[in-house]
Amino acid sequence: MSNGVPIVGTPLPRYEVIIPRGDKSSYTSKQKRKAENIAESYSKRGVSSKEAKARAYATVNKESGGGKKSGSGRGKKASHASSRKGGKKGGSR
């Protein structure tokens, strides 16, 4: 793995692969709106904006299977399990 960054302080040089952050252009407008609302909710709970955005898109990916994909028959029914779980976890009922 020569395309990583060496980790300092280890006896032998180890490399950590840096994964590029995803391009959000492949998401539908509905997915973007949903991620924005989820991120806002995380921010209200005291999570940093960067972490909130990452968690929001992870949730959207889990529910909808990621961004737009080309080709026929690639659609999957969306799972809203994360939304239900989040609502139950929240505390205000």
C-alpha cells in the first residue's frame, strides 16, 4: 500500500490509506434535503457540523442505498428503519 501516509511513531513504517470524500452530486434532491434535515437535527444535539453531515449522509445511504444509479431494475425499496429507531431513541414522546 504505497499510496498512503506513513504513521509516525511505529517501529515499522505502516501506511494508512486515505479515502477520498464522496461527491454529493449523485444524490437526488430529495436525498440531499433529507440529509440536510438529519444533519440539522444532529447539530441541535451538539454534534459538530462536519460529523453531523457525515452521519446524515450515512443514514441516507442506509435508507435509500446511496445516490442515483443508472440502469434498469437497479431500484430497491427504501428502508426507513433508521428513522424509526432515531425517533424512538430521542426521548420526547
